[in-house]
Amino acid sequence: MSDTPQGFCLQGTEKIYPNSGVLVTSNTAVVDMEIPELQPGEILAKTLYTGICGSDNSASIGKANFDWVQRPRIIGHEFSAEVLTLGPGDHGDVKVGDIFTPLAMLGCRDEECPACSVSKWNLCPSKQIIGFHRNGGFGQQVVLESDRVVPLMDGLTPAQGALVEPLSIITNALYNKCNIKPGDDVVVTGCGIIGLMSAEVARASGARVAITGIAQDRDTRLKRAKERGFITLEVSPENPLAAQLKAGIKDDQGVPFGDHQADGKIDLAIECSGVPQVLSEAISVVRPEGDICVIATYGQDVKINATHLTRTSLNMRGSMGSCRDDYMAAMKLMTTGIFPAEHYTDLYDFADVTKAFEDSITAKNVKAVVKMN
């Protein structure tokens, strides 16, 4: 590591459309960092591996749902790190040399806060997200509150540690918001890493899973899903999910997927694409009293057929972030091999961090993880 740490910095706010001819990383730059003096309760850490999240991509191309992020900002909230220095104050069990992943969301910690009082910082209205509210894991060094520290489980590598946070989002959503039963037919809409993780955890819960993508996902993300044995569906305005289910889909054993007597209706839709039309359509493909779990966020309001929602008694639930218990569940899924992190990870060196973001934004990788030092 050089004497002056560097970081991948979000700077501009221009709205960039991939494939428009504008460089998708125009709003960003690699910059030299100034490390501030540690405040009480803070630590300085050396980042080891950092993953690119879809929200990092959205902020980088100026999507409206991330225009609240102040610039300049070193982004990144999915990472592993090593404690270098403890600042003033009490740090509990945290010590120099610890390898950890941070809680992305830190609540106000007021004992009167309904969320923080039950340790659900992800639901605190005043939560601070590392990489958005303060500099994050795409810096070669990072200052953060020691309360965020979650030590990596034995057997978990630092590279795997960069995937704990996104997988924790899935454990929260699927274990706390979805009632998956063995034999359920589940469609995951969107084949980014959140969708792929959802597919893996849903299958581990006993479901049969199909995952959707678009034409540009065919040779990378859908291919990676197919290699894991999932039903893969390429969707388009001309060939939407509802039409494909109605026409009939079969798994690798030739067994019909979905209720073939009811237009292929499914038990659960997990929406991970962030495309408003996809959520609108999802309501039409779920059986009566079935479930819709929404993990994605959207850059605009989404129109839904609320009358259909009522008349079919559908259950639609959102899921926001994760808390410490979800991190522990996520690490267990990786250490036991239930979630195969290496199958979905594409590693880059920090010298190629801009390329990693370009590939991620244009869907040329599955899960970009950058070796920071």
C-alpha cells in the first residue's frame, strides 16, 4: 500500500444511460484520500476486499433514487477490512488486527427509537449508511464506528467477507418476509447478485426456482445461474414473464413449473430487478394468496393493479437492508457451502477498479469484488 491511500470517489450527478455513448464512470474518479483524526468510538481499518453493489452503480450513473448522496463521497458498503488503529473511547471486544465486515447501516442507537431499541438499525429513520453518509469501502483505508464491526466467522476468507452484506439482505428478506415451503415454485425477477443470491437461498429452503434476465444477461449472469441448475428465462417486452408462464415452462426433469392449470401461476415472486414494469407484472403471475417480496428500489413511482391485489388476497412485503443477526446467518450459509460465493465472484485489482465498475454497470460480470490492497 502506498503512503497515501486512494479511493474510488463519487463526484458528479450527471444522469448516464448505459450504451448511450457516455462513459458510465464519468461521475467518478480515483483520488488521493485524507484520513481524518479518529473521533471517540471510531477505528481506522485497512480495506481488504470490496464488492460493487447495485446501489453503487445506481449512484454512479446518477439515478434519481440516489441523488440524496452528497458528493464527493468514497462509496462502498460491502467489504472486509482489518483493524489498524483504535480511536479514543471504549471499543468493547474490538482489537487491532481483527478481520471484519461492517454493518452497512448504523442506527441512532437512542433507547427510545422503536427500531434501535430492538437492534434493527436498518429500520431506523436516522440510519447512516457507510459509503453514502460517510466514506466507505472503496477507500484503501476507512474510518468507521467500532459498533459496526462484525468479526468474520472462522473459515470465511476476506474475499468472501465482501459478500456478507448483500447475502445478509437476502437472509433478512427470505427468512423474515417470505414463507417458503418445500415444493414451492418461485420466480426471482432480475439476475444481478441480489437475484442470484435470492435464487440460491430460496432453493436451499426447498423451493424450485426460475430466474429472469434480459438479452444482455444471456452470456454472463443467466449463464452462471444455469450452471447452478436454475431455470433461466430471458424476458423482453415481446416475450414477458406472464406469457412464458402461461405457455408452459418445465424444469430439467420435464416437470411443469407453476400451476399448469392456472396459466402457470407461481407461489412466490421475489422482485430484484428495480424495473417498475417488472413489479407491476409480478402481481399478475402469483397465485391467489401467494406472496410477492420486494427487495429492489426504484427510481420512480410504480403503478400496480391494487384491485387485483385485493381480489386475489396477495401478500406483498418489502424488505429493507439487514441487521447483525442477518449477517450471522449469511456467514453461516457461506462457511457451510450452502451459498457458493466463488461461483458468482469476479475479482479485480484496485488498479482496475474503474474497469470493475464499467463491467458491473454494463452487466459484463456477475459480482465484481475488488482487492483493495
